[in-house]
Amino acid sequence: METKFSTRLPVPTFRFLGVNGTERVLPAEPPAPAALSGTGIQRLDITADAAFTVTGGQTVIMDIHAEQAYLQTHLQADANEKIRLVQIFHGDCVCSRLTADLADHAAAELVQIYLHGTDTVSDTEIRMNGRKSALTANIGYLADGDSRLDLNLNVIQSGKKSVSDIDVQGVLRERAQKIFRGTIDFRQGAAGASGAEHEDVLLTDPEVVNKTVPVILCAEEDVAGTHGATAGQLDARVIFYLQSRGIPEPEIRELIAQTKLGGVIRQIGDAETERAVWRLLGREDADEPVTEE
Amino acid sequence: MKQKTQVADIDRSLYDFRYDEDAADLLASGITPEIIREISEEKGDPEWMRQFRLHSLEIFAKTEMPPWGPPVDGLNLDNIVAYIRPKSRMNTDWNDVPENIKETFERLGIPQAERESLAGVGAQYDSELVYHNVRREVAESGVVYTDLESAMHDPRFAEMIRTHFMKLVPPTDHKFAALHGAVWSGGSFVYVPAGVRLEIPLQSYFRLNAKGAGQFEHTLIIVEDDAYLHFIEGCSAPKYYEAGLHAGCVELYVGKRATLRYSTIENWSKNMYNLNTKRAVVAEGGRIEWVSGSFGSHVSYLYPMSILNGRGAHAEFTGITFAGAGQNLDTGAKIVHNAPETSSHIDTKSISKSGGISTFRSAVTVAEQAVGSRSSVSCESLMLDSISRSDTVPVMDIRTDQADIGHEAKIGRISDDAVFYLMSRGLDEQSARAMIVSGFADNVSKELPLEYAMEMNNLIRLEMTGSTG
Amino acid sequence: MELLRIDRLTAGIEEKELLHGVSMTVGSGETHVLMGPNGAGKSTIGLTVMGSPEYQVTGGRILFEGEDITEESADRRAKRGIFLSFQNPVEIPGLSLSDFLRNALEQISGQRMKLWDFKKQLRAAMDVLQMDAAYADRDLNVGFSGGEKKKAEILQLLMLKPKLAILDETDSGLDVDAVRTVSAGIAAYREQCGGSLLIITHNTKILESLTVDRTHIIADGRITAEGGAELIDEINRSGFEKYTERAI
């Protein structure tokens, strides 16, 4: 049975911009969620529709490389629990919905990396209901060819003294199109809460389309929220400096593109996965030993 | 204490008074093609304008309300009288202005405000321009400042108006642009010839009076190549129990290397729906500078748009919005980078208090051909209590790699340390907070002529200390 | 043998001409010093020889090993063996010093380099400069102090082994110990590759351990005096005043 998958900006805006939401048709109903029960690092290879519930204390690394898939993930962090989720997207047509509930003193660490996907739609809603709940999100993307990347991140902070920190680093090349909607929503009662979000996008080719929607919603006086976004080409001074060390311009662009994602990749915290991601980025030396053979 | 004295100087009732209008002048409520024909006939429109009005009404009937933004359910269009013809016709001499109208202006202090620094006053009473005075030296420089209706009948400007009127803001733009196209009445026409730099600002003062009346004034400004103009628009309205509507339209044409600065301090009464559309198109090397303060109205939708069509064109938007009790003010700016090496800068502050809602909404678009363009957006919001609301909804749409785009937003509260510091120097808490908020608004006040900056600071102090909050 | 020849070079930024017909030559293995008051055009010479796109050459030529390189991009010049130490090197977050250097070395040599070999070389060069090994993994110039940035520039000099090194105010803003370390780095470069040096400087501390072959004085975009090492002593005694008027 076909079902609709849609994402929406929490508050709609001017229609001519085409940023208010996205819709896709999924060929089948999503499966019932399976609760993950293991401990330690769990690596999941996702090639078809799947649904999971991740609970406190777990670290889950998802490698999503299906031709077509719908992935549904729920994080349930109860009081004082911590969850770590790493999602590497490099499939073709992937729709993902991630939800999270964070209780008092609960923490979620989220790493999402999007590479080369044809049509990726990712919807993330983090509900920070708990007092002093914390979210760290490191998101990186490299979209090239005719890639379309549609990201919607909604962080709802209703817990007192909740803290969110979201860093997004991206590269758009060739004819890639990307939209990133990032919302921090401070609800009434979230006294002492703080939230920061930053997105940096490097644009390397004239046909890219970059849309950025950094929203802050606020219904509480005692909060501190910041949002920053930059988009643009490589700094001419950086090009000259690296050129003067013998690196030609095309290589500089490649190097800086990889560099952009390097910071996010380092956040994965699992050497095996980090090497796999470098391989996906075309780094030949990803598997090279660092000691004498 | 000095602070308090200044606050007491401002009497809210100054902005909240009205006189009975002559009921015979009110055309039947509700907007039908018959009414449009009547308006058109009354004004002696040329045929093209009559057709334009009727066509706009058709579009109005077909167009839906926008699905975003603050609710406008309180607005009953049938109850809004589109057009009220005032007793008076155009006056060039203050002595000929009818007594009750004059009294209104005098209470608003317009003649006093007309100082050396101000080139002229075009004030709109109800729907028509009733008082108009452009200093001789301004006229001698070749600058034309008149009401749009007269200009439309002046053979020197008729063609110019036909080719520019609602070409930037077509009636298809949105529902209230269509309404405006159908029922527009009054407003200003300014023409600054090539190379003329008017160093003193032109000022216009709009005012609503009739109960239930809408105001649909149209401002059309053409600044030719290498010219300079500063135009100041001010609004305030008496208070009513019935919802009022303001759906004005401002169209600005800025020539090559020309600069137009358009300043507004808007203080509609707190029951008004302010659904205003402002737009500028800028040619090669030209500049548009918007300075905008939004204090009044019940609901506002206001996003001045700058279309940068010529190489190296520049847009600057500096704004402040203060939303108090019962207010939902949705304001911001739109910038369209359409040509190479264009640049823009948006700097806004918003303040929410006593249950007020303020939303900053923006759109910066950079087209494929706009290579080498730069844009920076900075918006800062201040929450004064936890029954208010402040939202920031910016969008950037970039379609070339050769652009540098930056956005910064910040939300927060008045720092306790700053309040404590000022209190330790002898200020009471309320005054300390008022002073900090005034400082927060200095991005706009430092861009305004002195007397306007003072008026704005008085408005802020009034909002901070004079109301129930 | 002649390595670098600057031939009647005029260059500037946008409309403003900063060099008004500068000529000089640097031979293989020689050490030259370029001195002059602030704003004379010293850094402009270094940046123009390196091929900075900020500066436009409006006349004259730059020859390296007899070939005209005036129109070449900076990376081509680097491959030929020209190196410039920057006064204000850019910071590149996310790119580690060691990843950057390995990439540059592979580009210049056109060969893949074993990670182990690279690390060994890097460690040796860092030892010369008394740099903490941890710097290799830090992002390029990010959060480096002024002195650390200068050392990182000299580290690149030691690793890339150019034929000509132009050192632009490498000694400015350094304390005595740091000047000694940087000097040791320059000495190591001379010893290991025998390359030529063009040292742009205000002061002469850094020159103490070097044998200077030739000194060029520049003032207001023109070479006003040339001579041997003795010219340095004269400048130290009586300053630049007498050279600001006279053009040769």
C-alpha cells in the first residue's frame, strides 16, 4: 500500500520560495519498529525499509545504502541516559524520519553524514522535554551530480536548562540541490535553555542550488539562542596559499571539500566507520597503515 | 527624575482621537464593481485606470488569503469603507485647510514638524491628500512632489504613471495588492530628475480618521540616474473599536548610481490591520536604503522588497519592530539579487512584550546570473517576558557558487547584570529596562533624522513604562 | 647560475601601481637580502614572484631558470621550486598541518608518498624547529600564535625543499629564542638543499648566521641601491633616508 511521507517547516513562510515542506510517496507501509536490545557499538546495514527504537545507553551506527528505503528511528532516552546515533546516508532514494524524546538529564549525540544520494529526504524531530536534557548534532553533507538533499531538523526545547548545539558542514557541487531547514523551538517554560545552530556551505559550481532556512521560535524570555549560516565559494586567499605550496586549483577544491566533512567524520568516534566514510569520499589512503610495514 | 518626565510628556490620547465624519460621504460598505465604478467616476480616472481597478477587483475576488502569517479573521472587509471623500480638495496654503482637519494636524504637531530640515509636507487625511506644500527651492530644482491623482491628470506625468503604476507590485501579487489596485486613493508622487541631489528630506504624513475606513494610499517615487532623495513616511491612526485596514502600496524606481532612502516610523492604532506592500527596483550602481520602525497596528504584514536588477546595485534594510499587548507584527525584508556584484545588508531588531508577537521573516534570493554578489543578514530579538513570542523565519535561496552569503540571528533577554549596573547608578528598574531597550533599538534611531529618532525613543519609553507592562 | 630574474617589473593592486620597474637577479645557492622602509614594496615583490592573483603585473617579466613565468599560476611556480613564507598565513579549519603537507609534497613530486616515510620526515623537520609533534595533527594555522605560524611556514620550507625561498618578515614579532629557532631552520634548509634565499626583513638578527651575497634596497617601488653585505651594516648605522631619493 502506498503511503505518503511528508515533512514540513514548523511555521510556513512565503510560498514562492518552495521551502514549506516536501512530500514523497512510499511504495509500502513502514514496518513495525524493532527495539534494539544490544549494548556496545551496534552497526546496522540498512538496505530496505526498516524501523527501530533505540534506548538509553546504546550507540548505534547505521549505514544506509539502499536503492530505495524508508527508515524510521526513534530514540528514547530516559532520565540520565545517553544515546549515540550515527547515520551514514549514501543510498539513492531514501526517506528517513528520526524522532527523539529526551527526559531529565538525558543526552543525545547525533552524527548524520549524507554523501552522493540521488534523492534523500530526512526529517528529524528532537523533543527535549527533560530538564537539563542535551543534544549535540554534527551534520555533514556532500551533494554532487544531480543529487537532491532535503533536510528538516526541528529541535523542540521545552525542558528547563536544556542545551542544544547543532553544527552543519556541507559541500554542494555540480548540479546538486539542497535545502536545510533547521529550527530551534523554545517553548514557554524552558527557562534557562540555550540553543545554537550553525551551517556552513561551500558552493563549488555555478549550477548548485542552496536553500537555507534557519528558524528560531521563542515563547520564553529566559533563553539564549543563536543561529548562523554562511554560504559561498572558496576564499581566494585560501586558494593562493595552497597553490603557493604546489597544489593545483582542482585539487584544492577537492581537498577543501573533504576538509569540510573531516570535522564531522571525526565525530563518528568509530575508526572502522570513519575509514569507510573516507573511502566513500574517494580518499585512497583511508586504509593505509600509519606504522612501518 | 528626568526619564520619567520625558515619559509623562507623551500622552497616548494624542494618537487616539477622531472627529465625526460626514456620513453622507461614506459610500456603501462592501466592495462591488458598482462601487469601483463610482470611485473611478468620482476621481475622474482615465479609462485605463478604470479598467485597471475593475480587473484588480476580479483578481481580489479570486485570490486566497496567504496560508502563512498572522491570522486576519478579525478583519471584516465588508465593513471597511474603501473610500471616503474628504470635504476639502487639494490645498497649497495652510490657511485654506478646513478647521477640524487642521486641528487634527495641529494636535499631531505637523506644522511644528515642518522645520528647515524638512522640504515639504504631504499629509493624507482620510483618503485624499489635503495638505500639500513643497518648498519653492525644491520645486525649482525640478523635483516634483504632488499627489498621485493630480499627477495622473497632468500631461507631463500621465504617461510616466501609466507605465509605472503597479508594475512593481502587480495586483496578482497577493490578495491585498489586488484590493489596493481596485480601491486605491490618494498618496504621493515624487519625481527626482537625473543628477538632482535633494539634501533635505521630503516628508509625508498619513492618517486615518473615518470610522471603519480603510486607507489605500499609493506612493510612486521615481529617482532618475545619479539623483538622491530621502523620503520620510510617517503613519499614526486614531483608535477604534471596529477593525481598520491599511493596504497601501509603495513603488520605488531607483536609477543608475542613484540613491533613495525611504524612512518610515509607523504607529497605527492598535486595532489596525496593516497589510502594506513596499517594493523598490534598483538599476546599475544604485542604492535603496530602507529605515523602518514598526510600533503600531494590531496585525502587520510588512516586508519591503528590493529588486537589484543592475550590476553593482545595493540594498540596505534597517528595521525595528516592537510588539506589545494585543499585537502580532510580522515584518522583515525581501532582497532579490538579479545582477552581478549586487550587495545587500539586513539589520533588524525586534522586541516582544506583554503578550505581543513579533516575527522576523525574510527572503534573500541570489539568481544564477548574480555572480560576485554579497549579502549579510543580522537579526536580533529581545524577549521582555514569557507571555510574549518572538519568531525568526529567514530564508536564503542561492543559485550561484560565486556569492558570499551570511546570516546571523540571536535571541535573548535583557541581561540582569546590565539592569543591576544601571540600578546601582540610581535608576529604578523600569527606567533601567527602558533605557536598555532604547539602546537595543539604536540601529534604527541612528539612521533617522534627529526629530524622528527622538519620536521613536519616546514611543519606546511609552511602551516600556507607560503601559500596563 | 642565474635562478631568478626580475626584469623591469611594474605591478600593483587594481589602479594603484606599487612597483615601478624593478629589476634584480638571484643566482643559484645565493643569499640575498631585500630591505626598505615600510610600504616600499618589499612584500609586493615576494607576492608577485609567487603569483598572487591580488597583484596585477602591468609590465616587465619574471624569469625562473631562464623561463618566463610571469603568467603562471602559483602552483606551477611552486612546482618549479619557488617558495614564499607568508607574513599572515591563512587559517584552514579542518585541514591538518600534516594532511596538507603530505598533499603538497605529493603534488610537487608527482608521486605518492608512503605515510610512514612522510611521518618520519615530518618528525625530523619538526625536531629542527623544536615543534611539539602534536602540531602535525592540528588544523592548519588555526589557533596558532604568531611565532607558531612562522615556525609552521619554515617547517613547510624544510619539507618542500624549494630552489628559491622568499622569506617575508619571517623574523618579525618573534622573541630572541624563536628567532634562533627559525634561523636554525633556515640554516638547515641551506645545508640540506643548498637553495637560494631572498630574505625580506627590517632587522638583521636573522642574518647573523648567514653569509649574505647581495643586498637590495627598495624605496617607493624602486630599487635605490644594491651592494654586498656591507650595505646592511650601513643601513644599520644610518637608516634608509639616503636611499629613499636615489634610484639606480
